[in-house]
Amino acid sequence: MCEVSKSLEEVERIIKIINVLGNDRLIREKVDLFSDGKSMLNNIKELKLLSQAFDNLDELLPGFIKTDWFYAPEAILK
């Protein structure tokens, strides 16, 4: 299997998990919920780096983690 096919399958798997967790609806959560490990998305290993990205943003924009929201939108696969 080529790397592109493998990567696409992995993205599709993550999208399906997020859609199930969100009951096929948009997931909208406070960033601090994810950063504190209390989000329904924390158990998705591929999203672990998101926590570091939020920390980096909070260094550039102090207060980001406590005040902002993130969205995990529903994705439709063909």
C-alpha cells in the first residue's frame, strides 16, 4: 500500500471516530477542556499534538487556552 493511501485511510479513520463521538454533529469545546485532558477527543492519539499547539498559541496569545473554543466539524466521506 502506498503512503498516500495509508495516510488517507488514517484520516478517514479519525474523521469517523470524531463523527461518532459528536453524534454526527459539530463538536464545539473550550480549548481548556482539551488542554486539561477532559475532552471527549483526548483519547484520539493522533490529536495529542493539538495540546502542544494550543500551549504554543497560548504563549503567543496569553489567555488563549482559557477563553477560546475549537470546533471538530462533521466531515462527510465519499
